[in-house]
Amino acid sequence: GAVVSQHPSRVICKSGTSVKIECRSLDFQATTMFWYRQFPKQSLMLMATSNEGSKATYEQGVEKDKFLINHASLTLSTLTVTSAHPEDSSFYICSAPRHGVTYGYTFGSGTRLTVV
Amino acid sequence: DAKTTQPNSMESNEEEPVHLPCNHSTISGTDYIHWYRQLPSQGPEYVIHGLTSNVNNRMASLAIAEDRKSSTLILHRATLRDAAVYYCILRGGADGLTFGKGTHLIIQP
């Protein structure tokens, strides 16, 4: 149980276009999802927290107009990278609270975004 | 999350036990100790967590010092599939995780 499905696993897009990444909780409901970004050889950095039915909260330094987050249902959260640039190339990962583990989380498999 | 300190890397041989240390001298009384690992090109995976007592599950064991200022993740019989970055994280609430650099575990065949 407690599976988070993330798609796509890998995407290449042209500079200036937008890319949507989806995360679905398959066997549980997630009122909250967290989005992280990981650059090569670095650790994960929390970008934003999405809450079902309300606006996402963004970490300092993360542009909310560039990284659009929608949490339209209890099982789906999406991250849209708008007007992507090469510096947005990174590994994006979502996570949701993990039932049965105090303050624990289940992670998606990640999306490798390459902007050319 | 309170700060943790881990070695940058460790190396072990296949089928031998591995002890991954974590220091957390500023841990508060309500902080849980969580361990995650991240295999190459994958999202992190929950390994184990504990509060005061030692814990065992199918993946690993967690040994927590009596003063809780340090802990050790124990992989009883490492395999090549255990090669990953292991993160020790203190959790006092339900906000997002703060990842440090973790320990890069290398398993030699």
C-alpha cells in the first residue's frame, strides 16, 4: 500500500514550452502533497506544498507563477513548469504523507526534465 | 527539522552487515528519527523510523542511543541493490522533509 505514481518519468521539452507532471496516490487519499527538486549530485530541496482544495504554499525563492501546482482531488496533484528554460532541467519528485508512519512520507519515482 | 550529521560515504562488501551512523545532538524530546534511501535516478524510499526504542523491520534495524543523540541504521546483509544514498532525518511535525547530504553507501561485490 501507500503508492504514489508519478508521470512522466522522463520528458524533454523545448525552451519556452510548458510541461505538466502528475502525481497520483493510488491506494489512499492525500490531502497534502509535497514537491521537491533535485539537481545533479545535490540533495532534494522542497519546492512547495500542495493542499487539496486550496492554494499551494511555496518555499522561499520558488516562483509560484513559474511552477504552477494544482491539487484538484484527493488523489491527484500536478506541477506545471511554465515557460521552461534550460536551468529548470532537474529531477522533480512528489511525496505524500505515509499512513502508519508518524510524520513519514511516500515518494513518487521522479520525473527527469530536460529543457533544450 | 533539527540538524543531523552523517559520513559522506561508506563502503562495504556484499553479504556483510553495514552500520550507518547518524549524529543528532540537538534532537528534541518529540523528534522521531527517520531513515530514507535514494537509489540512483529514483525517488527516496522510506526505510525505518523510531522514537526511543530500537526498531526492526524487513529492510533494516534502527539502533537508538540511550540519550537519543545518535542512531545507527543497520543493514544485516548488504546486497548490491542496497547501494544508495541514505538520509537520516529528524521529524517533529508533518511539514516537508529537509534532506541533508546523506551517506553514499557503496557495496563491493
